[in-house]
Amino acid sequence: MPCEARLFAFESWMEAALGGGDWFAPLRKSADLLDARNVIVLWNDFAGGGLTLLAAPDAPSDFIRICMTVPPGERSGSVQVESIARAWWQRVRADGEIEGELTLFALADVAGDQSLLGEIAAVAMRAVTARIKLNAVRATSALKTAAFDQLPFGMVIIDKHIRIAEKNEACRALFARSDGLGACQEKLSCHEPADQSALMSAIERALSGDLNAAVLKVHRAGGAQPYVVRVVAPRAGPRDHCLLMIVDPDDEPAAGSEIWRAMFDLTDCELIIAEGLVSGRRITEIANQRGVSIETVRSQTKRMFERLNVSSQAEAAARLSRSAPFKLASLT
């Protein structure tokens, strides 16, 4: 058997594992390598994932049925499928983090090289478990990104050359203002040279092992309050990236109507008052906005105080702000 054909068949399994698409190519190349009509893989995930069938669209239904009914205890064997064809199989067990079992079935006129079938089964098992691990990493990464975007302040991950690796929604909005911080050719850039120098120095110290997070300010155009930037580096492992937390002192506190409703059972009117207090508006402004009397708003504010277990507008605003640390979910 040509070594090239065997290599191409084995490589196609790993390419499919990394690519995340269907498994048709490795199934077809494995069938060609085994001189078989068709090849099917059955993966049994012991962790509760159940059975997963990997089959090409042209796999005969009788062949699939036979594969699904092979007793689990048999490591290899063959069975008649049609008058002139047989299904033969090899079962291998996954070892390592993922617990499971993979069975490779081949449909051929006669049973072929069982040793080669076992080799392909072992490669297919490594490919399937690699796909499972990659999918888990991608799912975890997607969740981290979603959490990243929920934060109301800017977060950006950069390397030692201040190249931007990742940033959240709040940071993208902050960069779009272009009033003090931004991105130039995928690198973090301060408008003021002195700020750029101070930031570079803080990043260098953090990546060299200084675990005391540096806090510095970045000046902005138009007289706005400077951004407050905190540099955070990993406490262990490789220090080739660090995290910048960027706060705009002029930003309004995040409104958390749905969180407040769930936590404190606030009514719609009380939610409007809550948002107004957190935004720094006075009772008279809230009353004018709603088109009601000041006494009505005061009465509703008093009931809201009781739900929040506070006794003043300042206490209410502080408690509401602490209870809404997230941004509203984006619809895009």
C-alpha cells in the first residue's frame, strides 16, 4: 500500500478535526485506502454525550442499521450486510481527558486488512476527541467574550508591542470617540506623547513581573476628564500579554432596569425614578420628564426607598449603581 495514500488519509482526519466542517473527506479517503464501498464512524461519549454517527450522504441504510446494532462488547468483527458485501469493524477506546469509544466500520465485498482498519480507527479517534476539545475551547472562549462585552468599562488585551489582541464593546465605543485613546494600525495609541510613554513604561513593568497594578491617566481633548487606565498582568505563566481596564469618569452609571426589577420588585414608575437618581437628576426633573407632580414622585420615591432599604437619595443611587454592574445586552 502506497505510503502517500495512507498519509493523505490520516492527514484528512486531522484537517477535518481542525476545520470544524463535515467528516466526508476523511471518510471517503479511508474507504479508498481500505478498498471499501463505504466507511462509517460511531462515537460513544461516555460522559453523557451518547452516540454520534459520522456518515457520508451515500451511506446505505442497511449498513447504518448494522453499525448501530453491533454489540458494544465486541472489539472487532464482521457481519453480512448484503448477499455480496460485509461490514467489518474495529473498536478503539479514547484515553486521556475525554472518555469514550470509537468504532470504525467498513463496507466491502470481503473483509480486508484488520490491522489497517485499526490504524485508521485510532487516527479517527484522535481526530474526534480533538474536535471535542476544540469545540469546548471555542464555547468557553465565546462565553468569556460575551462576559467581556457586558462590562460597562473598556477592556483591551495587548502584547508587549502594544498590539491589540482583543477588546470589548465598551472599549470599541471609547476608541470611536478618538479623544484620547485609539487604535492605529492595530496598536494602542495615546494622543499625548507623554501619556504614550507613561503607558509603555507601565506595560513594561507589568510584563516584567511587577504585580502591583499600575494606574495612570490618559488626557483627552475638549477638557473632558482624563481616562483612568489600570494595567494588569498575569500572576503566573507566560507574561506576553496584559490587560488594560479603561474607565471614563464622565460616563453615566449603567442603567439596570431589568436587574433592579428582579432584585427589588420595583414598579415601572419606580424604575423611572431609579434611573433618574442614578443619572444624577433631581426629583423636579424626573417629575417634569414624566409630566406628574413633584408630590407624586416624592411619594413613589419613598416607596422605592422602602424596597431598597435606604433612607436617602444618595443611598438609593449608590445601592442601585452597585446592583447594575453590567451593560444591557446588545441586539447585534
